[in-house]
Amino acid sequence: QVQLVESGGGLVQPGGSLRLSCAASGIILSIYNMGWYRQVPGKQRELVAVITRSGNTNYGDSVKGRFAISRDNAENMVFLQMNSLQSEDTAVYLCNANLDRLRDFWGQGTQVTVSS
């Protein structure tokens, strides 16, 4: 059974930082492309960052230069370091593991709230 469990969300002031973690089980993380997405009620799910199995990264335009995605295949973990957080970053952040159309898995998400 595949499980992706996000953690590290919470309430942070504008300009602050958070580090999200995604713990994967039931898959061999090293062969998956991993990503972070975010969801705000009433809006489309938005790509935040992806890291391919070869380590290449790609970021959504709104987070470039502020967020960094990384992975630890040995520990089956993926991370998202978020700096210079803004109120617009408030969302539920979801971890994704993708190998192909059939092997595409999602976590339940972790809430990030940026507010003073």
C-alpha cells in the first residue's frame, strides 16, 4: 500500500520560513518523479515544485527563488524548503509521486497559513 504523509505545515508570519516533509512508503522513491502542489479552496491545484528521479528541478513561477525542493532516496523522503513566505502562499500543500499514468499517488496534504 502506497502512502505519502506530509508534515511541517503550520502558521508562520510573512517573511518567515517553513520546511515541509513528505514521507513515502510502499514505493521505491528513487524511481519516481516527486512533486509538491498546493490547493486553495475554489482554485485549481497549482504546481509548486517538482524533482525528477535524476534530480532535475522545476518550480512554479510564483515560488522561484524562494522555495527549494530536495529528496533523500535512502530515507524515502522529499522536502520543500519555503523562504520569504507571503500571504499568497497560504494553501494546503500536497506531495505527489509519479511514475506513469497509473502509478500517480497523492498525500493528504499539510496546511500552511501565512499571516501576521
